[in-house]
Amino acid sequence: MSLPPARLRAVRGLALTATVLLTVSGCLTREPERAAAEPGAVPPSTEHRTPDRTPALTAAQAQDALITVADLGVPWGPSEGAATWRDGLLKAATDMPECQQLLDALYTEELFGDVPGTRAVTALDDGDQGGQLRYQVATRGQAAVNRTLAWLNGLPQTCGRFTAETQSAGPQDVEVAEMELPQVGDARQGLRITLTGEPATEDDAYPVLTLEVAAVRAGEEAIVVTNGTLGEVSKDATDQALELGTRRLTQIREQGRAKA
């Protein structure tokens, strides 16, 4: 049966009103999705978390990581000061910039440059041969240490042989060669450097200063050994210092992590 036009319009109006009310009610009772509406929001399960960092090496830990006279034994003893050949031979100049950088680093014992960080140094003297071994532990960061290792690695090619002028010992013929090191630490580089001067008389032998330079990266720290003497260097002392020193540094770092 057909409804009159007026009645039909009334029914349609009621239906429309009901639809609007249902829609509004749904909007009022729905939970707001704030996480989806906020730009840049990250679910807790996927938030980026900064990994725990190993505490920086303290001055006391660096000091404890140094080698001692007992580690090397006879003929090594406590240092009595700078080696007699240090100022006379290592304070030298050359017109080759990168080789001058090497000479400066040998004299100042700063292979990593003037970089802030924890550092501890010790020196031992070889009473029989007049040699001196200097050992240092320094916190310089992986990037800085790796740059220095790469620089040292290239020196046998860029500064394999050059002439340096000293103030008191005359010209020196300098040779730089790669030196094999024990497999310690995460990365390492060794150099054997000789400075050969002119004999004082025809009957004298050519004076030769031999230096062994070793740098090792162990985590964020670096170990540097410089072992030098007039004549032949004890390579065993260099290797022993590196092996014992790296092991000691690793143990100290593990103890520090355990306490943290």
C-alpha cells in the first residue's frame, strides 16, 4: 500500500535522523588512536636503544696496565732519565714533510698527536747495552688509532730512506722498514728504524742507532713501545713487552666492565 506523500516525507526524515545519531554516537565512543596520529612516534618494541658503552679507562687503570722491571727481568732496570742518544740523534730535521713528522713523533713520543685522553708512560733501561724501552698506554679511540696505524704502515714506502740533519751528530742516513709483531690486540703495526752517522775517525765504525717502534690497538686503547739503543736492539724485549702488556690491559678492562 502506498503512503501519502506527506507521510512518506516524515518517514524518510526519521530514518535520516537515526543514521546521523548512530554516526555521532560511534565517533563519541571510539578510542582515539594517538600513537598513529602523532608523527614520528615509535612503538616501544622498536625504539632505538643506545648500546652500553665500556667505561673509559681511568688514570689508575692505565697506570696498572704498564709493564714493570719484573716483566722483562735482567738486564732491565728502572730508567735513570732520558737516553744519552735521545737529544743528539732524534732531534733532527729533514726537508721531507712526512718524514719530519716521523722524526718529531719519535722525539716527542706522541705517535697519535696532541689528542686528549688518558695516558700512562713508563721507561726501563738496559744497563748492559745502554738501551731504553719506553712503554705507554693511551686512550685515543679506534678511529684515531687506526689512522695512526695506517700512517705507520705507509712509512716504509714514503720514508724508506732519507737524510736527516742533527745539531750535534751531523747528518744521519735514516732507513725505515716494516717489522713483524706478535699477534696481539685487534690491530698492530711495527717499524724498525736505523739512523747511521759518520765515523769520528777512519778507524771507527759507523755509529748506528736502532729503534723498534710498535703500536697496538686493543679496543679503544693503544699500546706503544719504543725500544732503542746504539747497536742492535733486543727484539725479544719488544715482543715480550707487547704480549705481557696487552694481556694485562685486557684483564684490567674486563675487571672494569665487571665492576660497572
